[in-house]
Amino acid sequence: MVRVTAASVKESNLTVQVDPALVRACQRGEPGALDPLIRATYADVYALSRRMLADPDDAADATQEVFVRVMRSVLGFRGESAFGTWLHRVTVNVCLTMLRKRAKAREAGLVAGRNAFALPDDESMLAAGGPLPDEVAATADLAARSEAALATLPEDSRAVVVLRDIEGLSTKEVAELLGVTETVVKVRLHRAHTRLRALVVGDGDDREALP
Amino acid sequence: MTDDDRLPRFCREARSQFPALTSGELSGWPLRVTRAHVRRCAECAAELARQEQLSAALVSLRDQPPQPPPGLLEDLLARANRRNVRERAAVPARGAVSGARPGLSVAFLTVGAVASTGIGYGIWRGARALRHR
């Protein structure tokens, strides 16, 4: 499993500003120092998790896990990057771990979605829990339609779109984060965008892009 | 076979570059070839316009993050304030030796270092005196 290193990701769009003194207070284990840190950052952590996982309950679990890791690892934060960037990496790693676990559970037939026992490559299975394409197309607002369409993507494609298009990372950075080549990122992005264009903008023939 | 596979090769290759084109990551020869193709192909030009709409829609999502569910903050704060979590988080900061404060750890370590150096010096002096006899 590829873990994100300090050098691998530039300043991300998790732009929440955290007072360095607050981080140092957490590192010293001062009582009460964690609370304002959590208050300042939890909404951003949840938003990123929600988009990567496309499930509100999983996103809440991921947010809990992120802050457990933060509490355990904050001593290892040496301030080489902004705290927000470090927190972003922790969040992405937690979400990727959850996605891998979910994929394994799905392969074992342990996760019940719309098609509980479909094969891992079955696209309709991958939309489990998200809206159906027809439901997406019926949504009037473009942003809401984009958000709903994101949830219909296969998990690997969704992670690429969220990290690159919404979080603003480069193709190279996304490849490093996901532990795949840049070519794989580009292929996933192309397929995801073809599908999203059909769902969000519409292309007149309602085609399905993914095999 | 997907619809992409049924497209002419130039259209297929040009469209595969659209995400990079709209994000500004495409440069050099691939950029020139893609732009030249879009100028000649009306269908790909229309597809690029849709891609630009999509990219704008996705970027707009940055300003509309999903809102956390009610109660999540309270859960997080309650968990953070649980005694065992705080202790796990704080142990190294509380002093590796004293288990209380880093300052006390430093004091213990300094006293230990001075004492062991003194004992070592005493043993060395004693051994040296024995050898001279």
C-alpha cells in the first residue's frame, strides 16, 4: 500500500488555517488544545471524505478515524508543510484504506448495495448507494447534478476526479497518492469525464461511457 | 465495445486529452495536435465545450462542500476527550522517563548521566591505582 509522504503532495485545497501554536499545544498534550483544532477542521475533513466515499455514514466514520490518527500522530508532525496539508494527506489515506476494505468486502459478497453480489467490474454494482443515472439527470441544478453524478462513478474513478478536479491536485500527485501510474490516472479521468459529461451536461444520446 | 471505441482514432485520442486540456496541464506537441483537431472536427469541438462546462461545474463544487451531519462534532469532541485517547496521544509529550513532564525527564536524565560518569571515572581511577601498585 502506498502511503503519502511529506514530499509527495503540494499545498492542497484543504485551506483551513490552523494556528501553529494550537498544533504545538496538542503536541505537548495540553488539555483542551484538541477541541479548537477539531472544531476548525472537521467540516473540511468530512467534506473530502464524503466525496471520496460517496456515503454519509462512511464519511462520518472516516472523519472519526482521521482525528484518532491525528491524536496519535500529531507528535510526528514536524511542520515541514502546513498542518492543513498534513491533515489532507491523513484524510486521503484513511479514505483510500476504507475504499480498499470496501472493495475487499464487496469481492467477498459482504456488502449489500443495489446489486449485492455483482462482480467487482460490474459498473451497476459500483453505483451502489449512490443515485441512479436517471435520478442525476433529473436534478435541475448543475452543481447538484455534478455532486450526484460523482456518486455514480466507480470508486477508483471517483477518487481521481475528487482529488484532481475538486481538490486541485495535479495528475502526478494523484498518481502518487493512489499508487498508480500517471497513465492510469489519465485513463480513469477520461472515462469518468466521458460519463460525467453525459450525466451532468448531457450529450444528446445518453450513452454510457464505462464498459 | 463502448461508443469511444467506435469513434475515429483522431477523435478518440483528442478526447482523451480533454481533461488535461481544460485543466491547463496539456502542453507542447499534444496541445497543438489536440487544438488543431478540435478546430477541424465540429463534434469534438462540441464535446470540448461540454468538457469545459463539466470542469467548471466540478470546480464550483469546491465552494459547496457537503455539510457534516448534526452530532458529528459532538461525537468527535467526546471521543477526543476520552481519557484513554488523550493519554495515548499525550504520553511521549508528557516525558519519556518521568511520565509527567518533559522538564522532569530532562532532570532525571541529566542526574543519571552525571552519576554514571562519576561512577565510571571512579572505577577507572581505582583500576589505574591498582595497576601502579
